[in-house]
Amino acid sequence: MRTLKRNQSKHSAPFYRPTWVEIHHGHLLENFRQISSLLSEKVSVLAVVKANAYGHGLVPVSQTLSHAGARFLGVTSLEESLELRRSGIKTPPLILGNIFPFSNLEQAIRNGVRLTVASLESARICHQFASKVGKKAYAHAKIDTGMNRIGVNVAHGLDLIRKIREYRNIHLEGVYTHFSGSAEDPKFTKFQIQTFTDLVKEIVRNGVQVPYVHCANSAALMKYPESRFSLVRPGISLYGYCPVSREKRIRLQEVLAWKSRIVFLKSVPANTPISYAGTFRTRRRSTIATAAFGYADGYRRSLSNKGQVLVRGKRVPVIGRVTMDMTMLDVTGLQEVNVGDEVVLIGKQGEENISAQEVAAWCQTSPYEIFCGIAARVPRIHVR
Ligand SMILES: Cc1ncc(COP(=O)(O)O)c(C=O)c1O
């Protein structure tokens, strides 16, 4: 039996329960470079680090992307913005949601956080707060071209731009829209690009200069060069997942590996029920491993009797129900197995690899949800 080492890293407290995520900053940096290689020099990158950098760890990921040359960091909230500011990262955060409650504006403006202005009313209130704080607010006007989440309808886009320009205390730094299906709906994406392009032309015709015009997420920047304008907003591709199946020009690498260890082993006869409700019964004498991960770590219960993990470089099935903190694996076929052996949930082991995409397919969701669903209690170990 191998001894379980007390795990320690520079960026996190020591952890004792053997379930963790490794974040490979070399891959992150290389992904940033690969994506940038598709862009002309005039196009900057807003790295989307919202939702704790898609579960990868907001501050360490942002540090790497900021050093790599990201022009902005796309976040969800004032909390994330202030965390970035406190960490000393100079790259400004842009909150991609509309500001609410408006009382958040005071702190946001004080800290130079870039704001999404998604209505005439929010422009007016933003101006009021900026006047109160005595500092200019940096605004990115949000235009709705068909996502129907937030933003002024494109038909009123110019009105919003004009209004923002009237406010002395607001600096109009950007104008943007968001696609509803850039990875899967070319017709509608082209319609959104065209509608947005028409608005941008109208803005220019009206003599308004906007430094950053942006709409492209990962799929769009790869598939539609005309969507790149002066800034692109990749998220998932930075973390190594390519949402466009035929993108051959760049090679992305998964940044995150999710690991655990075997904490218990037993040999059981045929017809032994395993885990809650005995949804799995052994068909032969079997070696059953219990590993220290469960649905409270974000390993979905729907992976019960469906998922696979890697042990000793081989795929082994998840058997019985995934429980809150532990999951059983059938390791019967393996030549050798010990308590303490590493279990890979996402990532490489030996010649084998399990991608987030594969895990997502097993539970009929997307890699976005798998990454974001890894619980806060799972320590992130940053490998630089
Ligand atoms: C407004 C906005 N821009 C860009 C992105 C990045 O998208 P992706 O991760 O598909 O590159 C997101 C992600 O949800 C978003 O909400």
C-alpha cells in the first residue's frame, strides 16, 4: 500500500482529502498564444475568466492571461472584479452582466471596473454614480442582436450610444453583442454578425469613435473572421476545449486535470450489490475500489453506472450510484491495484485520456457545465 502524501501547493492551503484539480498554466499560456495566432495585430483579446475562470481559479488564471497580453478580463460580478483588483492584476475587468443592484456602481467606478451598460436607464444611473464618485465610468454598451438575454435591441443601439456620449462622466470604451449559437447555428450567427456590423457602420457614420468593438466568443472567432472586429472574447477555448469540430489551424490543450485516489479496496463474490439501492450487482468475483470523490465534488450522480475513470492507465467503470463523497469502481481486470492509487476523472494517465467533453457527453451536458460544476471544496493546484 502506498502512503497518501499530505498534498501542498504554493497557492492553496494544505489539503488532506485526496481529490484535487491540477491547472496546467503552460497549456493555458499556449492556448492563449494559439488563439492569438489567428488574429491580426489590431485585434486584442478579452479573456473570459468569469465563474472562477470556468472553475479553474480566477486569480491564478487571470495572472497568467494578463502576463500573456490579455487586454481585458471578462467577469461575472463585482465580487470577481474586486478580487482581481485586490490581487494586483493590472488588466481591467469587464463585468459581462448588467450592473444590478445599481448601488454596486459606486465601488465598481471607484475601482476602474469596466461596466456593461445595457439600457438607457443604466446609462443614466451610471452617470449619476460617476458624478458622485468624481471619477469617469468606463462603459461597454451592450446590444442585443438576438440572444435576448441583456442589452438594448439593436434597433435602438444608436440611441444608447448617443446617450452615453452625452454623459460627461462616462467614457464609452466599447460596444458589443453576444451570439446565441455561434457553434451550432451558422444562419442565425451570420444574421447577428450582419446586424451588428450594420450598427457599427451607423455609429461610425455618426462620427462616434468606439475603441473596442466586440462580439466573438471562442466558436465565432474561429469560424467567422468577420466577427473579430477590434476585440475577441474567448472563454472555453482558453481552457482547451475547441467548440468548433473542424478547427485544424490551432491545437488546444486541456488545462484542467481532475484527480482522486483509491481509499478502500475489497474483493466480493458474484451477485454483490454495490452502493445505494444496489443498482449494480457484480457478475463474477470482483475487486471493487472506493475512491474519494462524489457528487458533492461535482462528479454528477448521473454518471452512476455510466462514467469511466483511469486507474493505472486503464479505463475502469463507475459502478453503482455515485454517492456524496465516494464512488465505487470495478477494478477487477487490473493486474495490480492498491489503496492510494491515483484515479483520473478528467485528464491523462499513461496512454489514456478522458476529456471534459467525454464526461459531458455521458451526462448529456456541455464541458462548460462540467468545469463550472467542480465544487469549491476541490482544491485547485496550480502547476506552472
Ligand atoms: C458575453 C460573453 N462573451 C464571451 C463568452 C465566452 O464564450 P466561450 O466560452 O464560448 O468562448 C461568454 C461565455 O459565456 C459570454 O457570456
